[in-house]
Amino acid sequence: MRGGFAPRATVQAMLLVEVALAEAGAGTGFLSDEAAAAIGRAARAEGIDLDRLAEDAALAGTPVIPLVAWLRAAVPGHETSVHIGGTSQDIIDNGLVVQLNAGVKLLQADLARMANGAAALARAHGATKMVGRTLLQAAMPTTFGLKAAGWLSAIDDSRGAIRHAAAEALRLQFGGAAGTLDVLGPHAVRFVEKFGFGLSLPVPAIPWHTSRAPLCRLAAAMAGAVGVAGKIGTDIALMMQSEIAEVAEPAAPGRGGSSTMAHKRNPTLSIAARAAALRVPGLVASLLAAQDQELERAAGAWQAEAAVWPALMLCASGGLAAMAEALTGLEVFPAAMARNLGLVSDSAIPAAVAGMIERSLEDHERMKVGSDNK
Amino acid sequence: MRGGFAPRATVQAMLLVEVALAEAGAGTGFLSDEAAAAIGRAARAEGIDLDRLAEDAALAGTPVIPLVAWLRAAVPGHETSVHIGGTSQDIIDNGLVVQLNAGVKLLQADLARMANGAAALARAHGATKMVGRTLLQAAMPTTFGLKAAGWLSAIDDSRGAIRHAAAEALRLQFGGAAGTLDVLGPHAVRFVEKFGFGLSLPVPAIPWHTSRAPLCRLAAAMAGAVGVAGKIGTDIALMMQSEIAEVAEPAAPGRGGSSTMAHKRNPTLSIAARAAALRVPGLVASLLAAQDQELERAAGAWQAEAAVWPALMLCASGGLAAMAEALTGLEVFPAAMARNLGLVSDSAIPAAVAGMIERSLEDHERMKVGSDNK
Amino acid sequence: MRGGFAPRATVQAMLLVEVALAEAGAGTGFLSDEAAAAIGRAARAEGIDLDRLAEDAALAGTPVIPLVAWLRAAVPGHETSVHIGGTSQDIIDNGLVVQLNAGVKLLQADLARMANGAAALARAHGATKMVGRTLLQAAMPTTFGLKAAGWLSAIDDSRGAIRHAAAEALRLQFGGAAGTLDVLGPHAVRFVEKFGFGLSLPVPAIPWHTSRAPLCRLAAAMAGAVGVAGKIGTDIALMMQSEIAEVAEPAAPGRGGSSTMAHKRNPTLSIAARAAALRVPGLVASLLAAQDQELERAAGAWQAEAAVWPALMLCASGGLAAMAEALTGLEVFPAAMARNLGLVSDSAIPAAVAGMIERSLEDHERMKVGSDNK
Amino acid sequence: MRGGFAPRATVQAMLLVEVALAEAGAGTGFLSDEAAAAIGRAARAEGIDLDRLAEDAALAGTPVIPLVAWLRAAVPGHETSVHIGGTSQDIIDNGLVVQLNAGVKLLQADLARMANGAAALARAHGATKMVGRTLLQAAMPTTFGLKAAGWLSAIDDSRGAIRHAAAEALRLQFGGAAGTLDVLGPHAVRFVEKFGFGLSLPVPAIPWHTSRAPLCRLAAAMAGAVGVAGKIGTDIALMMQSEIAEVAEPAAPGRGGSSTMAHKRNPTLSIAARAAALRVPGLVASLLAAQDQELERAAGAWQAEAAVWPALMLCASGGLAAMAEALTGLEVFPAAMARNLGLVSDSAIPAAVAGMIERSLEDHERMKVGSDNK
């Protein structure tokens, strides 16, 4: 994820969009196949001086102006074939969509690992009795399997939600200077279709230059997933407390030590998930606030998004990956659970518990099939 | 909306849940039909002393304890039949779901009015030329109809999103004291089904006591809609500027005056929508932050939600209703649009514009059909 | 606090401002003393139909227009003497300042109680050994008195910070229709001084109609205090866990029970403080977002503040009052602390601990003196 | 600012803290002067493999463990003299304080430039008449100088507020493993004083490991300043609208162009300020949320801060620097202002205007003196 949202990757995503734009242009007669091929060959971010691009972008108010200048210089003889029909926002928004498409796949892989880990715990510990705790007080007997099934159900819910939100948000952006597709003349529909095809993106009815709600909902779906990871991290950290000691994060050399206290084993992965969960509400709030986009292109709100998305994706990735690792190798101590159960009057585990676990696992199997067919 | 989220309505929603709980209990043999009927007759919030309930709730840490005490006192001879099988959170969460179900319908009605207003503008002004403005600068010619089609598309997107999010979030909550359905024995499944049926709510695989992501996504979908309203309000307020004067909010006696300047006509409705849009990111952030719910019931995070939802729903309702009214009666001044068009070199409106408007209107027709079948 | 920010209190605060405005007008010859006296007598919110005022305010875009109309009707013969020189925002902002002035006093009283409670604990338990816990793991021996001294230091810090922020933020607002004091002619300076004197508010160099940073900082200072309360609540709730049981919130009839589990004693006060702490970041974010106030008066951002402040003040008040009560009567169980200390290798308490506690208590004494002289 | 919060600068700041720690240790007899000197020579971040450090830090849960290991390896023979008495949090928090100290100076320099620019405009245009606009409607005549004086007053207010908040927040952090200064024995007070002296930081009464309110208030003071910059950016962007054209951002080669429309001059600097202002509320919300720090060291909340501060500082720096540049070279078009004044009935500028401008300028002069003496 760090690679996918690094500055050079962002530039490369924009260059991919310029290539697709050129191919759409070649396919509809605005430029030659040769020019499109030259643009395709030249559009490699490796050689770009990112510091200078950033400076020029700050001055211009957009990275697209200096990037297009750079690309033009890289295709001698085809300068006028670069950036035909697009506006800065088309390039930047589609670049973001390309990056998010890849980023969502990584998050979904982490979530799948989390779910599989939780499912294994739910299956293995359906009958492992422990105390259920409400308001941080011992309440009633439950099983660790039911707890894990609750995690599983929440994880799978987020997987479905991100899939749905991504399908709605990750669409082609294309409108030209003021959203009117002004330079394409009678070829507009065909051009846009080819452009979307080149980027493997569905084409909406109308440009979404100033309609950011679908992106906000995708962010909220991710924030929901990070919240789930944070809640699981909280549960693990609480169960790992020295006085409770019912589970432990998987051990690894160098993990969870203390710079001063050799005896400690800290809930490092849970801390990472909780830290991520604390940050996402503010990041989502920034994206929601940036919905206030004036007229045909916003003067500030749209630009504010650019720094938020990488922060959100890295934050989400860190939190989900930590919990994927924790759930995959979680150490469970049934004896400690049995000991703490003494805090409440023991009783048989209700019959309903097994059924709830089973239904969560069935839903999980369906989710896996759905993922495969995605 | 103000009525639906007033304190007494919140209490009434919880009482409705107690009634459905009693009916499910009667249907599965935990209490007599007579007791359930008595509970149904008694469960009317009109007579409750809300101030005292609030005091007792603050002391108890939950309104359910004093409310159940009140209800028991109201059904002499059936005291032990009240609140069988439920826990405080089951009552409160289902009460919230009942309120949100009604609240969502109101918001959807406002959104439908907004959409119809925008659609009428898109249809009427498809060829009304005006200057497209990007980064608050005159950019290119466009049409007012295309702008309205952009609004329409964003509004209809939010309608679909809220519908989807509500279907996912507004489900039965039921788990008993620690989520194990502990007192229901072999009748658990049937009990839960009857309970869900009584409240017309789908039954999830497992209680969602500490899984709040679906509610957060519903909040985000609403925030998206309010953001759309805010963006339209911004557009209208900018176009209403004295120097631009291309549209005006519908006039009404007493609307938009100034306490000191008789000549002014203020964009009151747009201000209401913009004010709402400014508030929702913080409210959604609070709900996202409250996802950190410990173990089987949270000590603080869950309780934090209670005050946020009414604020969010009132805020959303205010913003959407304002824009519904503004879009329904918006005054459009094509002559002023033509005058301001002089700022950019005039040119023919691109052919693509009509197609984009048409596709937005087609999507809108489909959305209407979808709404009817909901 | 609930009373001080109820709708009627808000109206009454605005009427107080109208009275002070009239008195300043009488003192500078804009109206007769008789008129000012009549306005003073009439300006009582008890008789106002708040529902109708809210409706008219929604239509007008401001409550001041219908309120001024009501006040004029209430002073027959002096109608034209009402609202001279002020604009809607002067009335509303000063009304808010009046309410905040009273609200801050209540919060400071809660904080003083919190501090005194923490100081008593720090004094009493300077040598009560317990385990210090870092990253939710047993780490090193410490004393409960040092923990309480840490709370104390944080509470007193917030008291000073709120005092400072209130002094900066709670100033007279006065500018007239566009911030130019346009109707006051050569009397402007004297008028403004009298107006400020009447409301006991300092007079700034220039109206702060669109400069909201000082108010945001006051909100942040309060949010800091609520965060301190939340942190203390977290500490108490964690120490109250059934497996740890080192402290307990003060018992009271009806407090902390469970609707289903008679044996439980829930950390109700801590939950209230934690719930408040979860909500304030979003509320402060809304106020910070509302700083974007256009030109001479904002179209949305200023209006957005109106609903946020009461929510923030009630939230803060609830959280601080809960911790004031918890700290005042906290039950401490040194035997349990000693037992849990077995988790780490015991050792003598460092000599520095007593000194740190003492310095916190000395700072606290200074803060008390400062408060008395405020 | 980018340099000051880059990963290597963060590591260097932590190394500076280790050096000061070693010097305090040498000064109190815990290690030899020779060892401290060796540590001082070795503590240079240039040679560190940051990628590997980040990996090890993720595993350990803190960068301090691998950093201390690296530093020990770099001082052969003095390994046991490294990191005496400190805990991870002491190093990280003091490193942050060192970075913030430098960062605040940069922000204050930007604010001073903004203030001087606004003061020059206030002085030059005290009598330049223009229309005052409220609720985005022409309202009353005012002068551009009064508007600039309002900006000035808000900027200077933020300068004072940041100075105050920085003085309160930027203090020595020192507590050792659990805040008890456990390894320092009778030398604790002297050690801490020397440590604070080495870092030029005041020493608080007690460690503030879990008391983050002063840092939050510093963030809020910065957010206030960014909000002021955003508001000025909004004003400029609105006055730069093609239909109004009363001011223009200073021209520079490459600034404010369009990738498709050669005729455009975009308000690039204002956009940067507005984008920054949109992001800060979410960032401050994250810091406020992170106040919930459990017991003696937080498991997640503290760690969440680490990524927020660089984002906040860069965001603030970008927004303030943009407005410093805009205000310094702002082009003002009095003729356009005069033309637009025709929208309202002209009238003499109230006498009070000159006085308000003058008082703002006087306050500004006092602020400059205060800055020099800081």
C-alpha cells in the first residue's frame, strides 16, 4: 500500500490515464495511432524529477500542467497529441480511481485473512467457555467461539460493504474543461466509452467532478472496516491484560518488547489497529467536509482530498494487516478463560450459541464464494 | 423529524420494542397472551414524566432500567412478564432502528422532492446557456440544464445509497444480557423470528451489539446526501450573488430579509443547507469514533451514539428540506446567464451536453420506479 | 447547563443583549431613557411562543427578525427604539457569549470539584503501592497517589486553559450591518463602550463577525478538559474491571445496576465521561470547519455554530460532572492493589514519586488562589 | 517544514533527545563524560537505514527499541550508557516537542508575513470604498482597509494564541518506564533539570505521558490560524471571481494557469489555503480523540498521534505560506470596487471605520514588539 500511494505511484497513475486518453483519442481520430504509441512508451514515471514536479505543481495549482509539459517534451513530434480532451481533474480523479482500485484489492486481501482467522477461531472454540463482559464488568458465561463469530460477522459485513461502495465510486471521470466534453464534438460518446474501456472503468451518465458522495461512502466503508479491526484490537488488548491473560498475540522475534522492561509482552498488533481506528474518523470527516465543491470545479475542497486519501489508505492498511496477523496466529488460553469464569455463577452455555456461530460461518462461506466470483 | 427524535418519541420507540418483545414471549410460551396484551395497552409514553426518567436513567446508566420499572408498575399482576429475554441494549438499539426507519423515509421524501425539482430544471433548461465556472473563475460555456442534471445525478445517487445502507443497517438487535440469548433455551430461534416479525425487521445471523459499522455507513450515506444539498446550496448562493444574479431562491413572505437592510434578499434556504453540510462531518466522525466497543458491550462508546443520531437526523432533515424547497421553486434568469456568458468567448454548446442530460433523466426515471417498488 | 442552553434561555440571552443595546442607545442619545426602560421591562422570554419563533426564524434565516418584531410589539410607542445600531449577528453572537460566560462558570465549578477530589486522593494515597500499567500490561510499581496527582495536574491545567481561552473569546461583538458601525456616527466609540459595559464584556479593536478562532480555542480548551475527564473515566473503568477491582465508583441507590443482571456494579459515571469524550472531537471539528466565513458575514458557516455550542456545553457538563462525583467519592481498595502488584517484581517506590505528588499539590494550591482572585 | 517533519528529521530529533539524556546522565554520575561524548558524536541520523528501522519499529511497536539498538552498536564500549533512565515515550515525546518547537517558529514566520501584508493593505486602503457583503449579498459600503484590518486582527490573534499554547505544551517529558523515575534514585530532580536544560525545555511538575490536552490546544491554535488563512483565501477567491474582479493574487510565471484554458487566472494561493483549512478540523479531531490514554501509557491512542502531527504541520505550513504570499503581493483594483459599489445605495463611510483600522494597526505594532522580545 505504501508503494501504491507513494508520490511516484501517484504520478504513474496519472500517466496511465494520459495513455488511456491518448488511446481513446487515437480510436476516435483525434490523434494518430503512432502518437498514442509514443505516448504509451514515454509515460513512465521513473525518470521524473518529483521535487521539481511538486514545485511546479504548487505554482500551477495542479500537477497536471507540469506533468503534461513533461510528457509533451518526452514525445517529440507528438506534442499536440498529448492531453487531448481532458482537463486536469479528469487526469487526477481517474488516477486516484486507478490507485484506489489497487488499494481496495489489498485491503480486501487483509480483510479476507482477518475473516479466515476469525472463522478458524470460531470453529475451534465454539465450546470454549469464558466470561462475557459488558460495560467492562463480568456479566454472563459465553464462549470464545461466539466472540470470534461476532468478529467474523463484522469483518465479512465490511468486505461486502467495501465491494459495494467501490463498485459505485470507482467509475470513469470524464468531462473536459467544464464538464461539457467540449472538444470531442460528435465523437464524445464513443471517445468516453473507449476511455473507460482502456482504464477498465464503468462510464457514468454524467461527469462527477463535483459529486464526491460515492468516494466518501467508500471511505466510510473502509473506516467501518478499520473500526472493526480496532474493536478486535481492543478486545485482544483487554484479554491480554496481565490480570486476565486469556489470549496472546502471536509471538515473533522482536515483537512487543519494551525498551526498559524485559518481562513485558505488549499487544503491538492491537495497538496498531487501535491507533488506525482512532485516526480514520478525522480523515473521513475531512473527505465529507470536502464535498462542498463549488459550481463546475471546486476552489479548495477538491484539492483538499489529495493528501487525505493516501493517509486513509495507509492507515487502513496498517490496521487491517495488523489484525490479519493477530487473528491468524492468536494464542488462546482456555484454562485462563475457565479461571476467570469463576467471577460469575457458572451455567450451561445456551443452546442458541452454537446456532449463531454456525450461521456466521455459513455467511462466511457464502462471502468467500462471492469474493471468488467478483 | 423533530417529532420523531424528540425525547418522548425515543421513549415511545423503546416501549414499542418492549411490546414486540412481550408478543414474541407470548408466542413462545414465556408469558401469557393476556400479559402481552396488558403490556401492549400500557406501553404509551404520553403519561411518562420525562424529567424524572432522565434523572433515573442518568443514575442507572441506562433509561431502560427506570422505563422497565415504570412499565411493570403499569401492568399490575403482570410485572414479571415485562422485559423477558431482552437486555438494555436490545431495547435501545431496536428503538433506535425503529426511529431511523421512520426518519429515513422522511429524508427519502425530501430527496425525492429535490430530485424532481432538479429534473424539472434539467428538462426545462437543457439549452439555457450560461458560463461554466471552475475554481471560481469563468471557464467555458455550459447550460443550466447540464448543471441541474449534475445535481440530479448526485441526488439520485444518494437516494440509492441511503436505501442500500438502510437495508443493511436497520436489522433486529437481539442477544440478551451478553449476546448469548441465555434465557430463551430451545425457543431462541423462534423467539427471535417472532420478535423481528413484530418489528418488521430482518434477523441477522448474530447480535450486532458491538458491530456498529452498518450504522456508520448509513450515517455516511446520509452525510453524502447532506453534502449534495450543501453543494447545491453553495451553487445557488454563488449564482445569487448580487453581481451574478442568475437564479433566486423562491420568494415567500418573511423569507430572507435582513434585520437592518430592507433591500436584501438572502439565500436563506441555501444557508440552511450549507450549515447542515458543515455539521455532518463532525457528527459522522463521532459515530465512527464510537465503533471502539469493548468486549460484549461498550463502556462509553455505545452510549455516545445516543445524542449523535438525533442531531444528525435533524441536521440532515433541515438541509434536505431546504434544498427540496429551493429546487422546487427556483427562479432562473436566462438573461442574466446570457449576460455573464460574455466573460468567455461564446461558442456552441457541445453536442454531448444533451446526451448527458438525457441519461441523467433516464436514470432518474428508473430511480423513481425503484422507489415505488421498494 | 441544560437550563442555560435551552431554547428559551437562548432567547432570553438575546433579549438581554437587546436591553443592553437599548441602554447604550439611551446613553448616547439615540433613544430616550423611557424607551430603554420599557424595553428592559418587556424583554422577558417567558411569554414567547417558541415554536412560532422557530418557524419564523427558519423562514427569515435568523431568529432576530421575528424576535425584534415581537419586542417592538411589546413596547407600544417605542417600536422604533428597538434594535438600533445592531445587526442580527451582534445580537446572536453576544447572546452566545453571555450564555458561554455562564456555562464556563459551571464547567469550572465541576473542574474544581474534580481537582479537589483528585488532590484528596493524591494526598491520601501517596504511599499506596499499586502496579503501573503501560500498553495495558503490568509494568512497574507506582502509587495510587502518583496516578491521582497526574489526574490532578491535568485537571488544573485545563482549568487554567479554559480561563485563558474564555478571557480571549468572550468579548463584545458589535459592528452593525456590515461591521462599519454605520448608524452611530460620531457616537460610535462611546456607544460601543457603553454596550460592552452593560454586558460586562471587554471591547475588541474591531468586530469579530467572521473571526471565530478564539471561540474555537475555547471549544478546544473545553474539549481538552472533557478529554481529561474521559481519560480518568477510562482509568477508573479499567481499575474497576472484575478481575482487577482496585477502585469503585461511589455507590448510590439506583446507580450502576443492570436491567438483567442483579450482581453487576457498572462504572456508570466513567461511562458518562467516556461517552462525552468520544463526542467532543466531532463537535470541535464542526466549529473549526465553520471558520470559513465569507466576506462580511458567512452564508452557512456562522449559522452552523448555533446548534453545536449547546451540544458541546451539555456534553462537557455531563462528562465533567460525572467525574467530579466519581473523584469525590471514589472507593479505593489498597489490598487489591497490593495483590495485583504481585504481577511485577516488587521494589521500593522511587524517592522521586513523593516529590512529584507534592509539586502537583503545590500547583493545585496556587490554582485555587488564582481561581479565588479571578 | 517538509524537511523538519520528514522521517529522517524525526529520527534525528529522537537522537538529540538521547544525547541530552546521556549528558544529564553524565552530569549526575550515571555514565562517564566520555560515554556521553561518544553518544553525542554517534547520534547522527544520516547513516541510518530508515526502511529497516521502520520495519523493526513496526515489529517492536516503537521505533525507540531499534534506534537504541542502533545507537548502542554505534558506541562500542559504551553500550550500557545509552538510554539510561528514559522510556520509549520520553524519547518520542521529547523528539516531537523538539520538532514542534522548530515547526512553530516557521509557522510564526509565515503568520508574521501574513500580518505585515494585511497591515500594509489596511494602511493603504483605509479609504478605498467597496461594497460590504453579508450572506453573499451586497449589503453596505465599507472600505477595503477595514476588511484588511479584520484579517490583520485575526492573524495577530492567532500569533498570540500559538505563542501561548506552545509555551504551555512544549515542555520536557520525563518519567521513565511507568512515570516514577524509577532508576534515578536520589538524583532524580537534578537529572531531570539537567535533561530539560539540555533540550531548552521547561520541566513540569509531573510527567505528562497520558495528559495530552496542552498538545491538543496547540493543535487547535494552529487550526485557528489555518482557519484564518482559509477565510482570507475564501475572501480573495470570491473577490477574484470573474464577475467581481476586485483583487488578484500576485502574478508569477507558471502560476494559476489551466491545463485546457489559456485565458484563466486561477486563485491558486487561495485554493491552497482553503484546502488546508478543510483538512485541519479532521486532524485536530484525531488528536482530541487520542486523549483517551489508558493508565500509565496508552495502547493505541498515543501511537495514533505520530502520523497526525506531520500532516497537521505540513498542512498548516502550506496554507499559511500561501496566504503570506497572497497578502504580500495582492493586487487591488479600486475602480472595480467602486463599480460594484453601485449595487448598494452609496453613502459616506462611517467615521468609526478609521478608528477600527487604527486600533488594529496599533495592536499589530504591539504584537511585533512582543514577537521581538519572545
